[in-house]
Amino acid sequence: MKPFRSHVAIAIDGGGIKGVICTRALMMLEEELGRPVHEVFRLSAGTSTGSILSAAIAAKLSAARMHELYVNVGDSIFPKSLRTALFPLTRYRYPHEPLAAALREYIGDRPIGDFWTAEPPTDLVLTTFDLVENRTRFIKPWKDEYKGWSMVQAVLASSSVPTYFPVVAGRYVDGGVGSFANPCYLAAYEIKYVLNWDPAETTLISLGTGRDPGKLKEGEADKYYAWNWIGPVLGAFLHSAGDQQVHLVETFFEQLDFRRFQVDLNQPIEMDDPKSIPALIGYGEEMGRMILNDFTDRAQLVQATTAPKGVLP
């Protein structure tokens, strides 16, 4: 693995229980470095499940402890009940309380502003979508409007996926509802324009939570009715938005040591399926090997193509 530069940041995608991929990969990184990741990453950015892990890093949890959170409480966060059986006749599938209790136990519930005033200070960027103002909000410990927020409130606001969890405070839902399910561009922006780190002296690690395989065969969509398009269109939007963030970092932060890691899933895994944890651990070990061998995601290989001269008058 190439050495990290003087400053090191991490950005982690959304994905529900698929955050297990990242926790296992981070355990392998800790083993390689011989120290906990919270001593490595001074900036962590996350959306949804990535907000849980980013908050855990800021709260100085080891990767093993983060992994334990997912493995031990996944079933309680995503319980099968009458509510889930009746969905979509119910407004959402899962209550907040089990997730909130797990966050308090593992991460604590201190104001997020404490991380900025700690020694050494830690920066944090969590995304949430504000339904009232119809925009993405960026929760940061140094912003006056958010520094009094509790860690649990901030993480719930970032990870409350519509139809899975209730809305937070009557207005906040999962940050992936906007364009930032992959928050790597937000981290790059924070690095250069907020923290004033020199990109030439900075490493940014970006972790995905698994790329679903293509589901459609050629010609299958010809038979679709209106309701059949919901899943494919949402999936295409999330996948394309994530790749777009990678391309933006590659384009506008050329001096940054940017390393994007993603694994390809053999079959789709739902974000609320704790029974998939053994398979996710295997994918996490695959990602860990990618990190240790500098095998970055193919999305980083996308390059702009120059048009031939003389095509337009």
C-alpha cells in the first residue's frame, strides 16, 4: 500500500447493513497500519450508514468496535414485525428507537460541536435532506446551527431512509435522497476550502458499500408498465450520482491523492437484510485487499474525451 500523505480524510457511502463491508475493510487497514483509524482520519464524511461510521471514527471507536455494532445489533435495527409485514400499508418499516439506542451505546450522544473543540480537533461532514427547504444540508461540528445537535440526532437525520424509517424532526431524511449518497466530493471540498489542507499533501479514501449487478436483460424493459420503472430508475440515479461525485473529485482536485474503493456484488443485497452479514464480511475482506494493494475502483478511470477538430463550424 502506498504511504498516506500528511493529511488523511475518509468519505463513506450510504448502504444500510452493507456498511459491514466498510467495517471489515477498515479492520484490515487498522491491522496493516498498527493503529486505530481514528488516529489516521482527521476528517470523516458520511451519508446514511456512512454517517454512522464517520461519527464512530470521530468518537474514536476502533474498526472492530464499529464492526461489532453492525453485527450485534443489525437484527434489532431491522426487526421483522407486523409493521414490516403490512408495509406499504404502514408509513415506514422500522422505528428509530433501536438504532438510536445502539448509537447511544456505541458512539455516545455528545453535541457534535465537541469534536471541533477537542484536542486534536476532528472535522465531520454528515448529509441530510431537508424536505421543508427542499435541499441537502451539511451537518458540521464547526457550524453554529449544528454544533449543538446531539450525535444521535445528526446521525438519525442522515440515515432515515424514506419508507424505512420515520422522518426526523418533521423535515429531515436520508442524505442520499439528494446527490450525495457518495460524499467524496464534499470531503474534497472540505479539505481544500474549509480546512485549507494542501491537496498535494492530502490523501482522501472513499469507500463504497457494494455495486449491485445489472438486473435487466436486453429487451426486458420493452414490457415494462409505469410501476416497473421505479426500482430501475432509482437504482440508476443512485449509481450515476455516486460515479458523478468520483468524476468531480478527479476533475477538480487533480493534486489530491484520491483513492476510491468499491466491490461488485454477485447479487443484489437489500439494505435491511442482516442475514446477508456473512456474505458482506466476505465482500469487506475483498475491499480490504483492494485497499492494501491500491486497487482502486474503475469509476476513477473515466476520462473526458476531446472532440475531433473541425466537427462544428
